[in-house]
Amino acid sequence: MLDAVVVGAGPNGLTAAVELARRGLSVAVFEARDTVGGGVRTEELTLPGFRHDPCSAAHPLGINSPAFRDMPLDRYGLEWLHAELPMAHPFPDGSAAVLSRSVAETAASFGPHDAGAYRRLVAPLLPKWDALVRDFMALPLTTLPRDPLTLARFGLAGLPPSTWLMRRFRDDRARALFSGLVAHAIAPLGGLGTGAVGLVFALAGHARGWPVARGGSQSISDALTAYLKDLGGAVHTDYEVKRLDDLPPARAYIFDTSPTALARIAGLGSYYARFRYGASVFKLDYALDGPVPWTAKEARSAGTVQVGPGSRDIAAALRAASREGRAPDKPFLITVQPSVMDPSRAPSGKHVFWAYGHVPSGWDGDLTDAAERQLERFAPGFRDLILARATAGPPELAARNANYVGGDIACGAVSGLQLLLRPKLSLSPYTTPHPAVFICSSASPPGPGVHGMSGHNAAKAVWRRIRAS
């Protein structure tokens, strides 16, 4: 009998397996697809030699993850690559606000009215970032916070809606950039706790940047897999699990799946019936004949570029996708330029480009034209550089990854109490009514993002249960 079986070889499933194997337990991972990765993959989606990330591309949470930082993943080929600027947010006049490693440079890009307000917001938290990120990503807290005062200060700023936090800023440059940071939650800006989302992404950028993985995001999954195998763990691909009886006997079963799939496989009935899935995205991957011709010079040297432009535009786009059930006429785009940091991702002189805009759950339309018209506003001539494109709306995203129910790449709405208390209102969110069954996907705390902390935290719950038995 195995000590633990993990279903799903995404970053959380692999991290859970590694954490248990490090404690000397026998572990096996079972993955439905023929390769590991979940949402952390790299594939040639357009033309030969152009290596695209179908889902996650930039990794501010990955490089800051306590779980990943505690593992020797660099020995297994993981290398973080940085652009000159972590992120830029261009405006129609050719200028840009930036998220720099430097708080002073970031604040200066907002203009004289808001530079001081931004420094006062982030400067007190940044020196305590390592303790803060461990406390924040361990939510719900199972141990005392390492730095309760800093966590409380972060909570006072971040738990209210982001629209409240942005009242600190007088001009729209700061509000627009911060709105874009919050938009990673794929939820309306006025939701409870959305200020924390923006703060986390800003602080992560200042602390260690927004890098890509050399060779593509698949390098993260491959490093975790190689480390797990060195620890004695096993990985089985092309193995679909429809019921618990499909798996070998084990003391614990940990699911890196959606709550819906877990309930079906483990026979949990309506246990997760109140869990809500959120809006989706429309994903675009491009093979380009050259770099994106941004008007703003800052955008040309940034790894991630937010294409908005204003805070009201971003709010309207998120509201359309999340509440109004329609695709926005002028989408807000989150874009990444992997080949700016890693030329190996495309043939010499060519580039790969990554983008998505927000759309309703299950939407079956095509956002390509609206997205490219938006890009042309800030990078005239973009369309002339397109050699090939690959697109994926909610149905295609759900087909690629069963965790993306309705195309929800966050594996559950990141809004309301479900921002932190997911998938159930519980102090033990990784356990289920079945004493040997646990959940470790991004449907559990601390939520979406490539950080492995849901798996890390779930592994601790499994370890406690096994030791107690």
C-alpha cells in the first residue's frame, strides 16, 4: 500500500507529492494527459520553433513561493529570467506607468501627485515581504503568523475593495496600473479583498520581479517532476481517474482537480454544491516576425504589459465578463513577451507573444479582432508582424484542462469569501468528509497562481492525518 496517491500533475499536485516524499512517504502521481504540467506547460502552438505557454507565462508568485524557494529546483533545470522592467502599463499618449523592482522608479512613473501615496502604501510592507508572503500563502492560518503586525497592516490595506484602496491616488496613472494588477483575479474591482490581490502582485514585483522560466513554463513542471523522482516518487501519465477504485490502495488520496471532479470521483455528492466558478478568458498566442512595436518605450523592455488603458476601461471590461454576461467591446489585455527575456523561445529575430482578455464563463465567441484592435492602439503595426496565431476561448480552455470549468483558469471565482475561504467555509479546507481524501488544487487556499502553496499546505494536512493514524 502506498502512503499517498496524488491525482493531477499540475504544480500543486506535484508540490504536494514532493512535500510528502521529502518526509519519507511513498507517493505516486496519476495524470490524465500524456505529459505533466496542468496549467504550467510549453508547446509549439503556432509554427515550428515557436514555444508558447498555453496558460501561465510570467511568474511573480512562482519566484516568491515559499514552497518553491525551499526546493532545489535550480538543480533540475529551473532558471528564472528577468526583463529590464517586470511590467509596464502604456497610455494612448505614448507614456507608461511601470512596475519596477525599484519602489522609487515605480512611484515616479505615477507622477508627482501620487508618488508619495504609493511609497507610503508599499514601502512599510516590502522589508517584511518574506514573512508576509509565508503568512499570506498559509491562509487559513494553521499556526501563529510569523509577523502578525505586518499581516494586520497588510490586511487593513488589502481586505477592503480595491476601489477603496485606489482612493489614495489622485490621478489615473496609478489607478490604472493598480486596477490591472487586481484584474489578475478575473473578478470585479469592487469585491471584498481585491485590494490584497493588487498589493501582492506589486510587492512580489518589487521583491523579486515577474520572471519567465527559461525554455518556458514547462521547465517548472519538469523540475518538480525530476525532483520528485529523485526522492523516490512515481509519476504515471495518460491515466484517467473516474472513481477511487481506479487508483491503487493508499493511506491518502490528494486531488489536484476541481471540486466538481473530486466530488464525482470520490462520491462526495453535493459537498461542494455551493462552490462558484468565475468568468473566463480568451487566450491568444502569436508567432511574430519581430518585437511588438509599442509606442511607449517602457513597454518594449517589460516582461509583462497591461493594455487598458484607464481604470474605468479596466473596470468596465471586468464587469462585462463577470456580471453582464458579455465580452467587452474594448477588452483589457494582460500580455507577456517571453522572448524579450528568453530568445530561445523563437527562431532568431522572431518573437512569441502571449495575451488574454476577459470573457464570460462558457463564452463561445471570438475576441481576436477586438483584442488586436486594442493592441494596435498601443503598438501600431502589430498585425503586420503576425506570422501565425493560436486562439482558445472558454470551451477550448476547458478541453485542455478539466480544472478550468467553463474556462475559469482560476479554478473557482476569486471574489467574496471565496477569495480566501475556498472551497468551503472551513478551518480545514484541504480535508473532505472522506477521511482519506484531500484537495490541493487552486480551488483551495491560497488560490490561483503558479506557486504550489495549495499543494504545500494540503501535504501538511495529509501528514498530520497520517501521523495521527
